[in-house]
Amino acid sequence: MEISIASRIRNLPPYLFADLDRARREVQARGVDVISMGIGDPDLPTPRFIVEALKRAADDPKVYRYPDYQGSSRFRCAAARWYERRFGVRFDPEREVCALIGSKEGIANFSLAVVEPGDVVLIPDPGYPVYQAGCVFAGGTPYYLPLRKENGFTPDFGAIPPEVLRRAKLLWLNYPNNPTAASVELDFFAEAVRFCLKHQIILAHDAAYSEITYDGYRSPSVFQVPEARQCAIEFHSLSKTFSMTGWRLGFALGNVELVDALGKVKTNVDSGVFEAVQEAGVVALDAYPSSVKETCEIYRSRLEMLVPALKRLGLECERPRATFYVWAAVPEGYTSVSLALKFLEQAGVVVTPGSGFGRCGEGFVRFSITVPTERIEEAVRRIEALKL
Ligand SMILES: *Cc1c(COP(=O)(O)O)cnc(C)c1O
């Protein structure tokens, strides 16, 4: 029989890194000790007290059964409690908070809750690929908002054509930002909320990096703009904050109708997060910011090693106030991919070409500092020996 795959899968954008993956395997086959700064996945272990909490919780047979779809009451209360302590805004844990199997799950499923076929979804370019995938799976049409350096890598809402605005249903934002490492102040969210209310657009904010910050910077939440409750949902993740990417735990909170609609999608496609993992999440959130401070100190020292070396090589970049990425401009004579290949072939360092995050990512490469500090030191030594 001839298998016919759905167009929503066939039409997914091609995997841009196939050439780079092949080149990486060739370099490794030559015996080069490759340092991977391509993927944003913390090398630091989950703090011990969180692992211990999981072990304790896993001993209780009551966690072996199906969990509550929306998350345990204890986890949702801990999320609301943490959020209020961190941002000074209160949410009802029963109605306005929903546990997620990692925030990626919630981000992808949210489009199914609100996007009708033909609706336009406003998506940052460059950006996290899941916004686009969720939109396409729901039958929506992506409209890309360029994030340009001269605007601090924030979108220019005034540049969106009126006919796009009329069909726009949903806007995605993500600050601190992946991949550009940009961060914003609250006045940017105030502008975004005004824009969304004026044009009747739902605002979805991905706050995955809200706690990976440096030099006293505190990243804002959209709900510190009071009117945001009329139109917004915010996605939080324990993955980066507590080095728990493999555990799959996050939550969404915000407008009661939006959280409820996301919960309805989830009720129909998954059965929630293992309750022992949620219990460990409660312990992690209640202990905030104890382990997070040390984590950020380590990332900061790595950034301080890497950024000057990149600058000396001629890659324009800044030490970011947040995230564990460096977004560096590609010098004249290179593209994102050709520079990434040069780093791989001549320094054995894997970086991500910005073009993989969207057209406007061309001209940049992304370095992730989620590799052990001595590997960063080694990468810096090799980068210093490079000539462009
Ligand atoms: C890492 C990341 C997430 C979080 O993923 P989880 O599913 O919670 O592990 C969400 N958004 C962005 C932009 C990320 O980089």
C-alpha cells in the first residue's frame, strides 16, 4: 500500500542543519574532539534537593495512578505562590494555572485551542520553532515579525500591514529571548498589551528564560501590566531555571478562558505529568531562588570568558543580561552557515547558524554556554587561534 502522509507534516520546513550534521560527523570521524555549543540544554545537574524530593515522592504508591489533567492542586498552588512571590501578581491556582509536560507541550497545544484555519499568527523571526509548528498544525497562517538589532530584537508592531492585523488571532513573544538573548523592560510589554487589546489579538508570552539573568536584571512578566489579564497567557518552565530539561515540567497561567481552553486540548491528548515529578517541582519552586543564584553565577562566568574572545575574533556581540546564549553577528564574507562550518572544521566547535531560527536570523550564529566550564575554556583557546 502507498502511505500518504498528511500535508501538515509534509509541508513542515526542511531540516536546515542536515549539512552541518554531516560535516560534524566527518570532523568527529577524523578524531577531532568536538565541543558542542549548539544546543541549549543545561550541563549542570538538577540540584540534589530536587532529585531527593522526586525519590521520596516516587515511594508513595498514590503517585502511580493517572494524575490530574490540569496538574495536582499542590503543584498549581506552588506555581501560583512562586509567581506571586516573583512578580507580585496573584492567580487562582484552581482556575488560572495549568501544569504542562514541559512548556514546549503547552506552546504547541495552545494554537489548537485558539487558532482557526485561516487565522494569522504573529511569530517572531528569528524564533523558537514551536510557535510556527503549532500554528501550522492548527491550520493557521504564520506572519513573521522581524526582530532587528536596531530595535533591540523586539518586533515593530507599527510595521504590520492592516490586512494582516485584521486576520491576526495570536501574537507570540519570548523575553528573555531565544535565540537573540535580548531582554526587555516592562514598558515593552505595556506596548504589546495595548497593541493586542486594540486589535483583539491574544498575547502568548514564553517566559522560559525568566530566571536565567545576570547583573541584577529582573525580567518582567506580561501580567505586571494589569490589562494583560484580558488577553494574555504566559508559559513558564522549570527546565532552564532548575536544570530540569529532561523532567518535562512547566505551567501556563493567565486569562481564565485561555487557560481553560488549553486545559481542554490537553484533556483530549495527554494525561498530565507524573505526580512525583510535580512534587519535586513543588520543592524546587518553594526553594527559589536558592539554587538559581549559583546556576546564574556559573553561566555568567562562562559568558565573561566567551564574549571577549568572540569580539577579538571580529564577531560583534554583547554579553547578555539574560539567557545562556550569545547571539553574534557574522563578519563580512560569511553567511551563518559558512561561519558555523568554519568554526566546526577549524576549531571543532559546534554553533547554531542563525538562519535555522528564521530568515531574519541570517547573519548571526548562536553560541550556547551549556557545556562544562573547562570545555568553554578549551573552546575559547581554539577560537583565539582562528583567523577569519
Ligand atoms: C527551552 C525553551 C522552552 C522550554 O522548553 P520545555 O519544554 O519547558 O523544556 C520554551 N521556549 C523556549 C524559547 C526555549 O528555548
